[in-house]
Amino acid sequence: MRFENIGRHLILISLAALFSIPLLVLFSGSLKSKEQLTRDPYSLVSDEVHFSNYHDAVAAMPFWQYTLNSLTLCIGCVIGTTLSCALIAFSLSKIRWPGRTVLWWTVIIALLLPWHVTMIPRFLIISKLGLYNTLWAIILPTFLGEAFFIFLLRQFFISIPDELFEAAQIDGMSFWQMFSRIAVPLSIPAMATVALFKFIEVWNDFGSPLLYLNDPQKFPLAYGLERFVSSYADQTHLLLAAAVLFTLPIIILFFLAQKTFVQGISTSGIKG
């Protein structure tokens, strides 16, 4: 049994090392000079370390403005998605009301639709509401829920015993009180998983800013980085430094929330 565990750990370590190679090449390249990177782009060891690449990359674009815009979008979208999806999932799993089954199957069908199918109708609605070229064009739709996260949270809420809510109803609790006092505290891991998924999705999102924004002062970091690439295509060392700065928050966030994330994944999506 001990040898089996050693074998599994060796396989996992090997896979982790394999998938870490692109990140190591990225980080190593970000510390090289332009000449050295051109001469030997794949070496992990550099003759000289150029930390100034990070300063130059930040100075070459409105980095902090882009970062502030990204954080604003991430926080707004995380709040909107987590709150709306939790409420919808709770109503679909623990409250009996006419049309619940129809709405549930609508959510399932929505899971099958690619984002491109609804792109034009969403753009027309956003334009009619006067939200074009504002961050609200990206934030506001998240308060209407997303099919995947509704599905994920509903599967978790199903695992909570119905007896808890039946006892709460006998004690005179409203549905909102049952949601806020019973469902939410018990579903922290699942909701944290939704929040983490959404944060990463919005942080990396390029399509929505491209579609809804045209003011450079409102661009998030993902879109700003693309503009940086087009403007400094020959400054590869600065591009790599900017890419490291863009990737670093996601890596830190995952390690900080790793335990809650794994717990939420392991307790969701296994019941229906």
C-alpha cells in the first residue's frame, strides 16, 4: 500500500513539474535582457537578472488604471453572480412553486448555448439601456444569474437535509431567513468556489471588454495587455514581464483559497 502511494505521488509530482515548465520559462524570460532572450529564449538560467523589466513594463502602459478597472469588474461580477445564482439555486432546490421544473430545464438548455449565440442580443439590450462603454455593461448582467453556477449551487443545496428547512418553517422562518441563516452558512465552500471561478473568468475576460468598451481609460488589464502586445511586439522581455504581473494575482488567489476551493468542488455536482 505504501509503494502504491509513493507511485501516485511520483506521478503527481511529475505532472506538476511538466505543467510548471511554461510558467518557469515565462518567469525566467521576464528577467532577461532583450538580447539574451533573443539569443537563448528557453534557458531557465540567466547570466544577468533584470528586475527593471517589470518597472519598464508598468511604465509603458497605464498598468494601475487597468488593474483598478479589472478589480472593479471582478468584485462587481463576483458579488452579482454569487448572490443571484445562490438565490436561484436555493429556490430551485428547496422551494416548491409552479414552473420550477420548466425553469430548471431552461437552465440546463442554457448550459448548452455558447456565449456567441447571445452576443448580439445582449449587445442590443445593453445599448438600449444606455450602458454601452460603461463597466456596468459587464457587471449588471451577472445579477441575472449564470446557468453553470446555478447548476453547481443547486447540486450542493440538494445535499442539505430538507428536515432543517422544515424545522425552520415550523419555527416561523421566512424563505429569505432560511436562505440567509441556514443555506448560506452551510454553503460557504460551494459559494467560494463560484466566486473563485467567476473572479478568474472576469480577470481573464477579453471578449466582453472588446464588445462593450471603447474608452481606453475603462479597459481592464486583459484588454490593456493585448493593446500592449500590439504596441511593443518587438519588446519580448517587457511582454513577458507584463504577462507575469497579469498571472501573479490568479496564482496567489488560488493558493490562498485552495482548501475552500477543493472542499467546494468535492461537495458539489454529485447529486441530482
